Amino acid sequence: GQNIDQPTEMTATEGAIVQINCTYQTSGFNGLFWYQQHAGEAPTFLSYNVLDGLEEKGRFSSFLSRSKGYSYLLLKELQMKDSASYLCASMDSNYQLIWGAGTKLIIKP
Amino acid sequence: GAVVSQHPSRVICKSGTSVKIECRSLDFQATTMFWYRQFPKKSLMLMATSNEGSKATYEQGVEKDKFLINHASLTLSTLTVTSAHPEDSSFYICSAPATSGSSSGANVLTFGAGSRLTVL
């Protein structure tokens, strides 16, 4: 079956670094997406990886290992506004997104 | 960047009435629109995929007569919740693939702001 696993909740300190892991099993693979979702709002796109390696975009970086079915989202210099849920989604062979349940990130001062 | 305009953002209705939610793609053509439902603290659940000019494809377990989807043009898709009941209360979100502009050329889903439906 198709499955996305990510931690339910994580806590980090303002100014620190946090890594949110995601493992996936999908029928075929056409890329791994990370979205940020603040409470009561729609998700916003953060990153897309289709090749192995690290993609850096400002304070956020995303890593993919296709052989391991593994990705992580790395957030540096955490700010209070980064408190949100982070959704991992894998695109399968039919170009459908399979969503994880999201990781709620709590930032403490 | 690509924008999907979704409204209403919030709607409260009485049980038995119908509610229409609209999603419009601004500055790009959305041949496909995905409709999601999200329960509190839960992941997005794909309800259906609408394609301009053809019938929507519904996911298993989603009543197509209950959730009417129309994709009338390349920039407009609508979801109508018919004869709404309290259990239909949820957060409904639409999204459309749009070119990300990245070097990978990937189509990234652009989401509408979501519509929170409360059925009394």
C-alpha cells in the first residue's frame, strides 16, 4: 500500500535548527513535496525534490534519498512564525499526491 | 506567482441547504483542479479531481451526488455540497497544478485559501 510517515509533533527553540523526517512508500515516484500549513489556513508550497540530494532555499532545505524512500526538511534560524504544521507528500506514478498527516512544529522562545 | 482564489472563506448554513464553493485560477489556466477535505489535525483527503470539459473523478467513498463538482472553464471550478448535514462541516480546499518556475520544471500544487463550512 501507499504510506507516508512523519512525526506527529516536534518542539524546537527560536534560533535553533530542526529537521523533520519523512519516509514514504508509493506506487511509483514522481517527486517529494513539502508544504507549510498554519492553523486554519491552506498549505503553502515549500520545496520539491525529484533527484537525490539537498535543495537549499534560504533558511529551508530539503533532502531526498530515493533508494531509502526518505526525505527531510531542515529549518535553520528558527523564528516564531515557523510554528506550523509541515506536510510531506509523495507524488505517485499517476501524478497523485499522497499526503502525510503533517508534523506540528512548536517553536519556543 | 500562480494564485488560486477560493471563496467563500467561511460559510455557515442550515442543515438541508446547499453550499457552493468556487475556485478560480488567476493568471494561469487550470485544466485540472483537485478538491480536498481536511478534518482538524488530520491530513488532506483528496475528494475528487476535476478536469475542464469532462466529468470529475471521485475518490472511493466520496458521494458524487452529494459533492457536485463542475469545471466549467479553464479558470473556474466549483464544489457544491448538496443537502448539507452537520457531518459535512469541514475545511474544503482546492488546488491546481501550476508551473513552479524552478529548474526542475515541476508542476507545483497551488492551493486556494480554503473554505470553512459549518452546518448547523
